[in-house]
Amino acid sequence: MAVIVALGAFLMTLLGGWTAQRVTDRRHLVLGLAGGLMLGVVGLDLLPEALHAAGSEVFGVPLALLLFVAGFLVAHVVERLLAVRQAAHGAENDVRVPQVGLTAAAAMVAHSLADGVALGAAFQVGGGMGVAVALAVITHDFADGFNTYTLTSLYGNDRRKALLMLFADAAAPVVGAASTLLFTLPEEPLGAYLGFFGGLLLYLAAAEILPEAHHKHPALSTLMCTVGGVAGIWLVVGIAE
């Protein structure tokens, strides 16, 4: 059953990527919405889940929060190092580094894989739990597909690479759900990973996606797309609960 439900997540992810691809003439609105979706996923979905799963503390600070900050810093350091390397080879300072987009998309794929594992584990617990998690995974996989395609293409990767990462992201929940037939991922490592991934995603949203959205089109419509993205994730989380 978990694998069958994951196929629904596969289709929803592709729908999200297709939507991001089709509205390129309103790029600032796409980026504004993507930033809002990412912010909502981090603050309303990933971080609460991470804090619940990885409950241990290190020097009085929850492990999930430490890894959240670490993920933010790692994303910043990696981007700066890649930018310096690019500049050393003659690229301009404002040229985006394609590897950053691919790395971010790969993190989205890993997140979708974890979604699939969570889906399979929920169905092992019981039907009611499985239905609740299935609703959450399927509905927010639209945002995952949207963000995966947007992140890959934003950093200068061609359409073929963006589509490749989109299909990998779509297939990941199916693979994750199928893997639970063989093993179950312990809760605490999963929570630690979600905290780290949340920090990475927040950096990309706050430092890259949203500034780019408002750089040439500082319009109210762009801001409303961002707010709408956060509100949409809130709605999804509320329905899932």
C-alpha cells in the first residue's frame, strides 16, 4: 500500500515541476512562490518534525537545532567556496554556480527519499497513521517538485539537468517506501537529517531565491506569492494533522 501511495507522490512531484517550467514568463512570481513554499516547509514542517524526532540535547541545545544552524552554515560556505573557485577561472562575481543548484536539488531528492521511508514506516504502524502521512507526503510533494526544478534551473543548469533532477525527486518517495520492506530508519537519525536539511533549505530561500525574486520585480504580487506559499504549506500541515 505504501508503494502504491508513493506513486501518487511521484505524479504530484512531476506536476509541481511541470508547473514551474510552464510559468517562465512570470519568473519573479515563480521564485516568490518557491521562496514561500521553502520557508513554509522549513518552519512549519521540517523543523517541528526534526525537533520531535531528534529529542536529545548537546550543551543545552536540541540536536536538531544545532544541525539546522550547521546546515545553514554549510550551504553558505559551500556556495562561497564554489563562487571563489568560479571567479578564479574568470567568471563574473554575479554569475551563479551550477553546482550549487545541483547540490540543492540533490538535497531535495534526499528529502523525498526520507518522505518515502516515513510513508512506509507509517503504514507499518497502522492504517490510520499511514493515511495521515500519505496525505502530507502527496500534498507537499507538489512543492518539492516545484522547488527542485526551480533550484536547478535558477543556478544556470540547462533544462535537461533540471528535468533529470525532477524525475529523480519524483522517484525518490517510491524508492524510500519500497525500502521499508527491508528495513526501518531509526527515528533520531531521521530527525537529525531533517534539521540539517532545514537549515540548508532556509539558506537557499532567504539568501538566494527571495532576493532574486525581488531584484528586478519588487512588486506586491511577488510578495503575495511568497505569503501564499507559506500559507499553502500551513494549510497542508494542518490538514495532515
